[in-house]
Amino acid sequence: MADFDVYILFNAVDFMVRLIIVIIFFLIASTLKKSDPDVIRSRLFLEYGKITKSFNLMFIGSIFFFVAAVIEYIIHPVRGDDMFLVMKVSLTLFQALVIYFIATLNTALSPAKKGGM
């Protein structure tokens, strides 16, 4: 039986994360296209606190993005090297934080659910 290759897992996760990012951007674009600018401004204003917190989290997470770039372009790791794994984990963490931020934006832009309890 072949050994489990963790890099295949990270490549699959990377693909899925990129797909999720594109889908959320599509949802945001369709919401912006069919909404009035004043409504968008008011929704963003009402969710300003959540948007700011998620942006700050993504900003802090950008350190992972920088670490991955340093590893890739300065250290030049090869597959199987520990630094290659650190690079993959760093990119995955940053991508997860980007998803959290744009999901927060999408939620803020989406109309409130109708109905109640």
C-alpha cells in the first residue's frame, strides 16, 4: 500500500479554496449588480464592525502569505522538504482567512432574511 502523500491533500484543499473564493466573488458581484447603491452603503454601514474585525484578522493572516512568499522565492524548497510543507500550510491558512473576510462581506451585502422566529 502506498504511503499517504500530504501534498496531494494540500493541492486538493488549495483547489477547493480557490473555487470557493471564485464562487463567493460571483455571489458578491451578482448582489452588487442587482442592488441599489444606497442600500449597499447602508448594509455595509450596519455590518461595519464585523467587516472591520474580519479584515483585521485577514491583515494579521497576511503574515502567512508573506512567509510563504519568502519560503518560495528565497529558500526555494523542494517537495518533501519541511519548508515546502510550511509554505503549503501558510498559504492554506491565508486562503482560509480570505474566505472568512469575503464571506463576511457577502453576508453583509445580502438582504436580511424575511420572516421571523
